[in-house]
Amino acid sequence: MEYICCHCKRKKSNSGWVKQKADPAQRHSHGYCPECFQAMMEKIEGHVGMDKAIAESCVVSL
Ligand SMILES: [Zn+2]
């Protein structure tokens, strides 16, 4: 199973989040890398109708 950030398309590897092509042989799970998660959180800060807890459940931590 590979994790891919659905925003910047980077892939989670042992050395962190890298720009790399997804391996078609692997199963993929989409989420947010910590960087994009932060950026998204700042963006939606104050937004109505967005549940922070739901967004937080999307983050894939290293
Ligand atoms: Zn990202």
C-alpha cells in the first residue's frame, strides 16, 4: 500500500514525501501530506460547513 498526497501528488516513502510516480502494481491510498494538510487547514480556517475532525482523519503522518 502506498500513500499519495491528493494535493501535491507526492508519495510517502521511508525518507519522507517525495515526488515520484506511483507504482501501478501497488494499491494506493489518497490523503494529505503534513505540508498540504497545514496549508489546507489555514485555507479553510473559518470556513463554515467543513468539519475539522473529518479533514484531520485524512492526514497521513510519517
Ligand atoms: Zn501534499
